[in-house]
Amino acid sequence: MSEEKKKSSKKKKKDDSLPDEDIEESGKAEDTKKKISVKDSVQPEINIGLVGHVDHGKTTLLERLSGKWTDTHSEEIKRGITIRLGYADAVISRCKKCGAFTSKEKCFECESAELESIRKVSFVDAPGHESLMATMLAGATIVDGALLLIASNEKCPQPQTREHLMALEIMGIKNVIVVQNKIDLISEEEALKNHEQIREFLKDTSFKDAPIIPISAQHSVGLSALAEAIEKYIPTPKRNPDLNPISLSQGALT
């Protein structure tokens, strides 16, 4: 091989190789891609509302399910209640080790990180105060199912418990799970009595057969059973992606 060809070959090999800085940056980019979780990369396929009487634990439950505290407005922090609609996403997964369901990056039961992702859901946290009923109704227009929170340490139904359930019926929401919250504050006997009150309240509604899941959002108790119930009782509705979007004002005119 001539000297000129040898030089040309060496130059080509040098050009084909990346500088050390570029190799390092490329490696960092690959690591970043690997760190992107399903939670960040998958579009939510269903909207689920959290409704119920004021101070029955909706925002606390949402934080336990998604890791996000949605009451961020200064007035919400000052008054300790939800005023605006809050939004947070979570991925429902099944633990490969124990089979339990979770919405976090680790299993609620055994804390294993070996999870099989099922679907990503978007939660809508609605205010429970009586003066904010219009905001709750606005949230109900975009949900496919709902979690109705009922505090077990109070008599059922409370005023907004009744109003929110009525609103869900009017809006045509069919898939509802009743969440009996704050069971850590009462005895087993009191919890059973409250369960009976809930069933009595539901018997004359279209949600008479709705599942009732006892939990303590404050202590993260019963969340695996709730995640499983969400998968079982609130299926993803069939949608037609080929349809053109229609605004509410256009729908009202047609």
C-alpha cells in the first residue's frame, strides 16, 4: 500500500471515531432515555374524578396514589381546602413478586420495584365545599369514572356526599367506586356500622352495587385493594380517534 493510501486510511478512521466529549454526551443521553419511566412517556387513557364532601380526604388520597399534592394555590394552602380542580397522573401496575396492585414506583404491599405496568390514568381532584359545587360540576364533565370518598368517622351521607353523587348520575357517570376513608380513626364495629349507612344511602341510586373499599389514605392502608378495584370497575372507554373534536358550544347547537 502506497504512503498516500495509508495516510488516507488513517484519516478516515480518525474522522469516523467520535471525540471523547461526544462519546460522553451520547452516553448521558442514553442514560436519560433509560430513566424516563412509563409515567412520563405514556399518555393517560382515562380520567377519574375524586369527589365527595369537604375534608373527606380526596386530596390526601390523590397524593398517596400519584405522589403529587394538588392544593398549591395560596388560598388553598391558607384555608386547607381544595378550591380549584387539581390534576395528577399515575400508572397502575401489578407487582411481579406478590401480585398486588400499585400506583407508585414500588409495590404498596411488599415494596418491590419489579412491576408490570397496566395503564396510565389521570385523576381530577374536585373541591368538596358547598360554595364550589360549580367547580365540581366542571370537573365531572371530563371524567370517565369516579371515586366517591366518604369519611367513616362521620355519619353518611353528608350534604355534598349526596349532591356529588346526584351530579355523577346527572352527568351519566356509570363507573363509581365508593372509598370509605379514615378507618384508622374508628373501631371495627364503627366501620361496619358506617358501611351499612353507605349501603343504605346507595340503595335507591344507580350505584347501589358500587364496590366499597375501606382505606386510610393518611396511613396508606388499603391502597392496593383500591388500585385493583380501579382496574376492575373503571374500564377504559372505547374512543374513536378518527372523529373531529367538537367543543361544548358546538355540541349544544347540534
